[in-house]
Amino acid sequence: MSDTTVNDRYPTDRYPTTGGSSRRVRRWLLAALSVAVGAILAFVLYLQFGPPEIESEIITFEVIDDSTVDLQFTVTRQDPSREAVCVIRARSKDGQETGRREVLIPPSDAGTVVLNSTVKTSQRPGTGDLYGCSFVVPEYLHAR
């Protein structure tokens, strides 16, 4: 075998010898881009599925008569200085909504507050439940 080098056997115009560093740069850029996209995706998912700012739960309900149900529920806010609104409702035994009420939750010092409220219904209630709570309070709930 002769004493020739690799560069003697392969013409440099056809097989360039300086390609490894640009490939390494591309790999690092691709890795950095992947990490950035992953971080952005994690942040968006945390905002969407992270801990809620406001949580609520029914403690108890009592059917008073054929058109009234009393509910007791808790509301826990990360920022209790913000007012909130909760929608409570009554449902008949077959599950249909028979009454609904929006309850204003005023600012407080405590993170968790316990509230009592009454819902009037269009037919005999079977249960009372909490539809949900929000910091978006309609203007008509504010006292004038």
C-alpha cells in the first residue's frame, strides 16, 4: 500500500474537510432552540393547568321547601383582598337546573371564607351545588 494521506485520495473540491465545526454549531443551535421551546411550553401549561387562583366547595345544602334550598360553601382565594363572584344553583332530582344565584364575595383578610346563601327554584329542588367562582365580578352586583 502506498503512503498517501486521505486528502490525497479524495479531491478537496468534492469532499471538503472543513464541515465538522458547522455541523457542531447547528447541533448546539438546535439543542438551544429545543430547550427554549420546551421552557415556553412548560410555562404555558403551568399557566393553564397550575394552581387555581380561586377554589370553592359546597359544605352542605338543605332543601327548605318546594321552591327553596339553602347552601353553605367555602371560597378560598390566593389574594383575599380581591372581590369575587360565585354562581350557586339548585337542581331537581333528575339533574335539571331549577334555580341559580350569583353571590358577591367581598374582600377579606382571611384566605378562606364560609358563606351561606339561599336559591329560589322553579320546582322542587333535589340538590344544591356550586357552578363556579371567578374574579370577574359583574357591575350589577356592586352596591350603589
